Amino acid sequence: MNDSFTTALNTQRATNQWINVLADNMTNIYTPGFKENKVNFQTFLGGAIIDHPLKNQGQGKSTPGTSNENLFFEGSGYFIVRNAEGKVAYTRHGEFTFDSEGVYRAADGDTVQGYILNDKGEIMSGTKSLSADLYQETALKGGALSIPTTNIKLWIDPNNGKFLGKYDEYEIRNDGTIYGKADNGNRSVPLYKIATANFHNPNGLYEISDSKYVETAESGKPVVGRGEIRSGLLEMSNTDFKNNIAEYQQAKVQMELVNALIKSNKELLENAMQLVT
């Protein structure tokens, strides 16, 4: 069995980690897409240790974005993005914009993924189409996501300044469909559907950078995301500031007690050494 000094040192280390997690949560309270970290403790004879922090996957509140290109996903799941090497990742941070070439991109340059639609609004997978009703049914049942995605591109024709050469403007609707609009808005044509994905165990995802995740064996394979997409909004951090402040105060008290215990053990050790010498 470990002595009280070892126990105190282990608890001090765990408490310091706890404080760092809480500080990170509170620092990012206004960071769009940030997910609160939750700490779980394990206990053993030698003191306390922290389990791998879990992400609070709850929905953050919406806030106005900087343009209608920004997206807020109200529901369960993630937007799908792809980096320059072709690797897929998942994010709730919808700070997306169209670049100078009309490619829909995340703030870090990753391309936002979607599906090409036919004029009926059906998803095209090669030469075959998937009806919107079937896609929705698959989502409701938590079905697998097996349709290849593509980059979304709305290039502007330099000859006439129109999107894809024939649309005056575009619109992103709540089901994630991007429409091209012409004839003063009297004609709307479905062009892309923004791809979303969900996971049976979101806590199993691995965070590779701020608010961006990749799948793991623990998370399982992606299934169809469920929810609605709001254009012109962003998702704020879901950090509960009041709760984090309360836990921070508890952590400070715990650290003070542990430090006092370590100090007492040091003094006892010093006294013992003086008696020996």
C-alpha cells in the first residue's frame, strides 16, 4: 500500500489536470463549435487519477454568423469536411464560405462535402439516384452512410457573373439542399445536398484539432446525420460556465488540502531525518 505522501502527490497531479480542463472550458466559452470537456476520476489505493476527459456532445446555442454561407446544425451529427490529402473529418463548427473559385470551404481550408443532386432533388450515386424520402428514412433509422461525397463548387462565370453560368443567386434550405435561383427567384433548381454524419458512440471520436474529429474503432462507422441546417448561423460553445466555476472552486479547495498534506509530510520527513542524524 502506498503511503499518504504518495497518495497526496498522485491526487495533486490529478487535481492540476482537472483545473487545466476547467480553465480550457471557460477560456473557450465564446469559441464557436467548442465542446465542453467533462472530467471523470478513478480512485485507487495510491490516490486519484483522471480518466480520459469526455466531450459534452450536447447542442450549443446558435448565434448569428458573418454571412449566409455559415451553417448551424440543429440535431445529432456533424458536417463532413475533407483536407488537401483527401482525408475525411467531422465538425460541428460551420464557419464555411465559398472561396474565389466557388469551392465551399471550412475556415481552415478543408472542403465541405456534399452530394450532387439531379433536377428532382435526388442524390446521385454514380448513374443511380437515391430519393430524398429514402435518404430521410435511412437517417431516421440510423442507417449507414455509404454514398460517396464530393466537393461543393458554385463557380461564377466571369462572362456574366452568374453562379454556374446561369443562376443569379443560391439558397441553402433547412434540409441542407443548395438551390440555384434564376429568373428573379421564380426558378429554383437543386444542385447539392450538404453531407452530414452521425455516430452511435460520438464520445469515441478522436479530436485531431479544435472542434474537428475523425472516426475510430470505438466510435464506429458513420451513419446518416439527423437534424436541420440553418443558414447564416453558427453553433456556440456548449460550456456551462456556472457549473465550471463551481467545479473550479471545488478543485481549488481540493488543491489547498492536498498541498497542506504534502507540506505536513515533508515536515515529518525532515524531522525524522534530523533525529537520525
